[in-house]
Amino acid sequence: MKMSFKHAAGAAAFVSLAQPVMAQGTPCVQSDDLADMVTYAVPMLMDGVQISCSDVLPADSFVMGANGEGFADRFAALNDQAWPGARRALMTFMKAEGDNQAMSGMLGEMDDEALRPFVDAIIGPMLAEEITPSSCASIEQILPLIAPLPAENYGPLLATIFSLVSDSDDKLNICPDEQ
């Protein structure tokens, strides 16, 4: 299976959920907030990968075994730190969603104590739906290669990649860095 770099990064970056509302003309998302969103979403993404790949990958694979759990745990340790930026990015995407302004307003008014568990409960299953069994082998190949990077580097790395391609992709709208 040939998977484009942008598609693989998008799945890993949780942007697959936000991409429809990142069209030109919508509010831009700050690069730091996108980085926090990536960091925050990785444990949920790994849960989704494990659910979607449980019938495809062997139990001792990187994704399904202790390595996959350890990978996700490194990001889970950063969730409290990443939440404020992830929330801002989520609210930017929700506000840009033209046909769901009532939901956006309601979620925007929720305090963190109520919103965060709500987000955690719905994002995991949504991510699992986006991961097809045909992508499991590619994910199994990629994760061991990138796993040695510090967890703190993933969000900024992917946000930077998205910033590089945002000018040529009409689905990405990342705010320009202030100089």
C-alpha cells in the first residue's frame, strides 16, 4: 500500500478530524496549539490503532505489544501540559464548522473539568473509525522508526510539516509564525 507522507502525518497528528474545517477563509490555528493537539491526541490515536489493528497485527507487534503501550504512555504524561493548546485548536476548528455553531458555542462554554472528559470519550472512537485495517502494516513499520524521538518533539515536528505544506494545500490553514 502506498501512503502519502501528508496522509500518514495527518493521521498521526489528529488533523484528520479537523481537516475539513481548516479550509482557506477559516480562522487559522496557531502552530503551537496544533503541536499541543498532536501531543494530546497520541494516546487516543494509539488506542484507535490498537482497536482497528487487533485482528490484523500479531500480539507481539510494536503496536499491539508493550512498546505501543509505552509509546502512548510517554504522551499521556504530557496531556495536562498539552491540554490548553489542544483545547484552543479544537475550539478554532469547531468555530470554523459552519453547520454546527450551536454545538461549538456549547462546547466553548464548558469548563475544562467537563469538556476534557467529553473530548477524551468521543475522540478515541472517532480516530479508530479513521484507521483502516489496510493501514495497520504501514503504521507498524513507521512507529518503531519514530518512537525513539522524545515525545515533546512530535507535536512541533508535525506542526512544522503542516506549516510547510499549508501554503500549497487548500485544506490547511495554519497561522503564519510571527517573526
